[in-house]
Amino acid sequence: MKLRITTLVLMTAPLHGVVAAQTPAHVVDSIVRAEALARGVPSVGVVVVVDTLVVVQRAYGFADLSAGRVATAATPFNIASVTKPFTAALVLHLVAEGRVALDDRARRHLPSLPERYRDITVRQLLTHTSGIARDLRTDNFDDPDAATYRARLDSAQASAAPGERFEYSNTGYTVLGWLVSAVEGASLDAVFRRRLWEPLGMRQAGYRGAPADRPVGAVSHDVVGGSARAIDPLTGGFGSGGVSLSVADLAAFGVALNAGRFLPPALRDTAWAPARLADGSPVQTRMFDHEASYGLGWWLATYRGERLLTHGGAIEGYSANLYHFPERRLTIAVVANSKRRGDGAAPVDPLARRIADACLALDSCRPSPELARLGAEITAANRAFSRAYLAGDTARIRSMYLPDALALPSNARGFTDAAAISRLFQSRNAVERVEHALYTERLAPLGPGSLVELGTWFDHWRRVAGGETGASVGRYILTWHRTSEGWRIASDSWVPAGGR
């Protein structure tokens, strides 16, 4: 059995009913259900991170409709062109180490680049101003292998002189992926793992395929007329796309981005500054019907009066969108396992905008010292419970409940039932590991005598020969109260897979 822990904080008025107020999670639920699931999108994942607290971390719907496999926080989704900020980050790490300079000619590090591209710089590749061929795929569901892509690059003509104009180029980021691999002397997958996935705690992250140690990913779907059908998956690029991330990975990334740990600090302002053309003029384009620019791997704009760094991605069967508001320390990510065939609209685009609109209007999407302090307490309580669970310490687990706790009956596997707990730890499906991901919601500011409730969601499933089974997939929901003696569990409940 695996457990994945997230935490949910509900604040109530002093010993009275729950304050009627919208939280980010309530808003996200209503938007996703009305504008995605109700329109046939099989699965959506949403992350909202405020400062270093994850206020929404949810996966909805089915990762695989035909198999009835539900999406969880650990289900990887192909993020398509949202890969580009991650590829750019690898380049900037090399720049920070002095191994690459932004104004180096790319052929210095990648001699195999055709001679016609000899004057293109690393900076120009990052900012889509290199003039290299825009895309070497025949359409958005063409998925050439590396040898075919290189052969196409060898014969492709430049679309403009270096620095002449801005032209979004998947080819340019493919070249950057090859450049990073050449400088590091390792595969791009290995570089991603060593420099980003492992340091940031992105446990399900992968590049171009699902290694054996990762959960099965979300199946790509085409949605037509509100009906979804599975379609052949694509990987999508060699640095321009190809990365798959779970909701939990996106939450870890959002925390790192807000905390300033994603990009080398000395280069952050450079990465988020508008690119300039060879004549010195800034790159100017449009996004959301507003003026925008492009930095090093990020679209730059102003949205609802806030500075916005963003990137979207779409490939056959998948779509993703990423918003980062640096002054608000607010990061929003939305992924889905669908996209209309033939470059139709990606369902996450309007979804991400609606979620951003809602979050920008909520006080609970602003950094709060009180929320940060609660977060530290919540993390400590979760770790204590995890240690007891992993150790099979039934006495310790029971001591964490209030005397009058509303516990599940033994036939529903309540944690307070000693016999049920004992059977759990004696089963062959022993606990493999416990993962912590902070997840909080704030309904109202704390006042004197306020009662705080914390709900902890345990996503879990049993492993059987041949993979994961949906038979025992579900969530325990533990509701905690903060008492004068610390955090105690007030109730527990069980939600089967696909429930809320």
C-alpha cells in the first residue's frame, strides 16, 4: 500500500459553524466541473501555490476512460511546450556555472549544427529570435524520432537572419536540448533528473516516455462534441516538449519557483526581461489580446494589473498551462489529457484564465505569515502521524484521536480500530513509503479563540502483480482540530476513487 499525504486547512468562527466563504479549492472545483468535466474532458489536474504553500493540488476525472483508471496526484501528464521553461532552466544553470555564455554561438557547443546557422547565439535560441526553421514537424501530431528530426534540420532553410524578428520556434528549443546534452555529456533525461527533478522533489517527472519506476501516465484523448476517445500518444519534441509531470510534481515546482529555487538567482531577472532584437528593439507580440513579450523560456505580460510569466503547451491529446505572478508569489498550473485534433483549442487555456481570475480576487491567494506558521505546524503533525503509520504503532495512532472522535467502523478500515490496523500491517501489501505535500485552505482569518480544522487526505491503492488495481483506490480523510495540547484527529472518513 502507498499513501500520499496532502493537507487541507479549514478555519471556522470561534466554536460555531464553518464560515461561508469561498476558498481556492472550492472555486477550482466549480470551474473544473462546469467547464471541463461536464464538456467531456476526461481528466484535469490543477495546482495553485501561494508562497511556499500548496493551496490547491487536485486531479479530477479519469486518466484512462476505457480502463476506468482514475487520475491521482501521482498521474503524469504530458505538458507539451510547457517543457520550454524547464529546458531554459537547464541552459541557465550551465550559464551560471560558466560552462555556456548566453551570447556564445550555438555551434561552439554543438558543432553538428548546420553551417547556415553558424551565427545563431544561445540567447537567440532561448528567445525565439534565432531565425532557425520554426518547426520541422509536418503538423502537431507528427512525432519524428531523433534521427529524422536531425535529417530535417540539416535540409531546412533559415526563416530569417539571426536577431531579425521574433518567431516562436520549436526547432530552436530542440537544438537547445541537444546543446545541453552535448555540454553535459549525458542524455537530456538524465540532466533533467539530476538538475531539476531530484533536487526539487518532482518524483514522477519524466522525459519522453514513462520509466518503469513511474506511475502509468494519463492516456491521451481527443474530445469531439463532448465525447472523448483515446488516441495514440505523442512525446512531442526534444527539449521543445516531451516532459511529463504529475500534479504533485507541479506543486513541488510551484513551491520552488515561488521560493526562488528554480532558476539561478543571478539570472532570474535576465530570464524574465523582454528579449531584444539585433537592432536593440524589444520583442513585442500579443497574448490574451494584450501586449506581451518573451524572455528566456517564458512569455511575459501584464494580466489584471499583475506582472505575469507564463507558458502554454498543447500536443495531440494533451494540453497544459502555467501562470506565475512573481510579485504575488502565486503559481497556477493546469493540465489535461485531451486536446481537439488538428490544433483545435486546448481546454486548459480558458480554464487556466478562469482559475487565475478567481485566485487573483481571493485574499487566501495572498502570502500570509499566519498561514505559513500553520503550515509548519501541519507539516509536523503529518510527519508524526506518518512515522506512527510506517512503524505500525497503533497505540500512537489511536492517541492522536480526540476521545469523542467520529471514527469509521472497523469494516470500513477506520484508523482507530486496533484490529483493523493490525491486519493492515500484517498484510503482504505493506506500506512502501509516505510522501508529504502541504495542502492548505483558508476560509477566514484567525481570531481570538478561533477553531482550526485540518483535513488530511490519504490517497492510496494496493499494488498487485501486473500493476495498480482500482479496487481499493480511494482516500482516507482525517479531520484534525488544534487543541491546547496540539493537533488531534476529530473524525475520519473514506471516499472511494472518483469521489470527492
